[in-house]
Amino acid sequence: MARKISSVHWVAVVAIAVYLLAVVRQWTELKFLLKPTVTLLIAYPTKSGPSSGIFWGLLFSTLGDICLMIPREDMFVPGLLSFLVAHILYTVSFRNAPVGLSWTVVPFGAFAAAMMTALYPGVAKEEMVVQVGVVVYMLVISGMAYRASLSGNALLIVGTLLFCLSDSILAWDKFLHSYEWCEFGIMITYYAAQLCIAMVHS
């Protein structure tokens, strides 16, 4: 049976399209206005959902959005911590996901190891708190995707995989090499990920 999309999420989809246009056109003020607003729109229908953890995770994501919007290097760690809390809240909120080990732990473990190895040259130049934060973050987000893979819910699995992709692009952009398309790639996968997770729990 097809999942019904809430009217608020449809508004969020329109807002995402406008935000991505602002990214392409470099409308900075509009980007700053829409970035946290879109995440709050995605969060609203989950307020009365089956798990409050998803709602609070989206609120922490909004806080992370705001931190990363501020053009100061010292805001990266607060943003990282905000999203780290969000991923932990998501992980413990995934329903119908059994606790235990499965063969799927292998690809997710390999993903975390490969990303940490690839990012090492850039991350090694950062302060120790950033180095530790990146390692912990990669382990947590890989764990979130692994737990989603045990749920059997295709939309949830797609959402967490898109989150891994979005954060991988962001990390590559920050620590290794920036490309013109990075911001667009980060945000379209980020919002798609949040929508998938939220729709499952609305």
C-alpha cells in the first residue's frame, strides 16, 4: 500500500526545490532562511508520530543546520555534535529493527573504514577534537544505516543510505577537495534522507 505523504511534507518538497534553486543561483540570504525552515517542516508531521525520538532528532538536525550555516570554523564541532545526537536518536527510534549482528554489518563496517582512511590526510590536519569527532560520527552514522537495514523497511534503508552519501560528500568537500557541485549534492541527498526517515515515522 502506498504511503500517504502529509500536506506539510509536500510544502517541504516545494521549499526544498526553492532552496536548491537558491544554491544554484547563490542567493545567500534565501538559503539561510530556508535551510533550517525546511528541516522544521519535515519534522512537524513526526511530532505526533509513533516515536518522539525522530521528532527530536530532526530538531537537533535543525540545530546542526544553523551551526553549519554560520561561516566560522569553530561552529563545525557544535554542528557535528548536533547531528551526532540526531543520529543516535534516530537509531534508537527505528522500530521493527532487531538487536544483534547480521551479515550486513560487513559492508557498513567497510564503508566506515574506507571513509576514515580516505579522509585521514585532511582530518589529520585538524585539532584532536575534530579528529575524534569525525571517527565517532562515522561509526554512529554507519551504525544507524546498519540498524535501518535490519528493519526491512525500504524507505528507511534508502533514507539512511542517502544520509551516509550526503555526509560523505560533505566530509570530502571539507577535508579533501571542494567541487562546485558539492553543496547541491550535499543538500539534495540530505533533505531526501530526512524526508524518507520522517515519512516512515509520521
